[in-house]
Amino acid sequence: MIHKNEKPFDRLAVIYNVNDAVTSYFSIDDKLGHWIDPCFDAIYWNEFIVYGIPSISNENEMDDDLEDDLSSGIEIGKIVGCHIAKSLIENLGAEPYVACDDSDAVLEEMYSVLQEHMDEELDWIDDIYYLHDIEIKPEYQGFGYEVILLRQLPAVIVKSLQVFPSLLVFLPRQIQYDEPESNDEMNAIIRHRLEYSWQNIHKDIHGDNVVLFPPKHDIPEKEINRLLGRRNPGDTVPVAYRDQEIYKLYKSAGFWEIGKTGWLCKIIANIFTKDSMNHK
């Protein structure tokens, strides 16, 4: 028996019902707004399952009757992406680039590209949606479902996540890429320099009792970024590495390339205007 003066739980979890992800996990003693981490809490990976609905046999049957009934639906694929609440990150006192860098390497590359080529546009963009992939099962490919999903994606995001994505961003997978050979000696030197930088921070916090060992070599920032998996300004994706069919498909849905980086984007700030979400 549960007594009124005894709480049956000392922790609670709030579940987001789209993909059963735990979005909040806290102690009952935590204060309201106890902690929000802009590098993680304002960056949300999500997955949408795509169903195909068979043709209606009864002409009198309304489409609305099927919206909440997936008993006859067939799972044909999924949409995987990430919502970056840019304005929220800024309001929490953090830099969106730093938040993306701390969260995931591909998000760091994405925001680096946006800063380099769309810096002025970023001033009025509140929310960014990074589209990781639209996966359609092989037997259902070739029917144009990918383009339909691309054009309807803003509405899916609004209805499911209750956020308005000002910008959709996507990086088509490369069809070939030769990884450079790893230079163990160079990597060790770079790690030494990074450790030295960490020691300097540690010294600032704890005083002069920390003994520092300066790096033996001056390593270019470009090499440090390479080791850490970060993008260097000016990096591009060679045309030979691109799947041209994917680029053609996305451009048919209104996406355009950001510089020569290989990244594609679509500004949809006018989604609810007379131009409509399907405007190319």
C-alpha cells in the first residue's frame, strides 16, 4: 500500500510519443529549469516511419477515415534527421557551431558550411533540420516517393515536432572516397598539443601547481581539425565522388547546393505563404 506521505518514485521520465525517446529524466528534488544543456537538449535526433496506404476500394470512403488507421498500411521506409534549435541555443548563451561540434561530427561539418557560405542568412534562421537520410525499401523505389516525402517533410516536422524548420540541409552520401593514410607520428604530436592546451585550462582553474610541458612542434590548425574530425574552411566534395542521381532528385524537390561543398539546402521560411510548401 502506498502512503500519502511516501512518494512511490524518486525519478520521473517523460516519453516523446513519436519514437519513444526519453527527453526528460530528473530527480523529484530538481528545481524547475535545473539544467538545460544547449549542446544536447536543443539538438534532437529523430526517426519517422513511412507507411504506404493501399488504394481505397470504396469510392465513397473518405481519405480522412484512414488518417488514424494504419491497420492496412505497409511500412515502406523511414526518415532519419536531426532538429537543431538554433535560436534556443543562442538564447541559452551558447554558440550553435560549438553545440553542433560537441554533438556530432556531421553536424559540425554542416554548420561550418553554413557559416562559411550563408552567414548572413543564418541571422534570421531560427530552426535547422538536418536530413540524414530517406530510406525507401528496394521494392518500393522508383515510384517517386522520395520526392513526395521531401516536399512534405516541412509539414511532417511541424505536425510531429511542433517546430518550424527555417532551413532543410542534406549531404548526399559519397559514392567513393579514399581515406588518407594515418600518420601515427603526426597524430601523436597533435594529441600532445591538445593535451598541452588542456593543461593550460587546468592551470587557469587550479593555479600554478600544474607543471606544463610545451609542444615540440607548431602544428597547423588544419591538421588538428583533421584529427578531430572537423571540417576545414574551403573543403569541397569533388564531383567524381558524387552520386549525380541523388543530387538531381533533391534539386527537383527545390534543394540547391551550398557553394561547391556538396551540401544541399532548401530555405522554407515561406512554407505557409501563398507560395506553398511545394514551391521550388
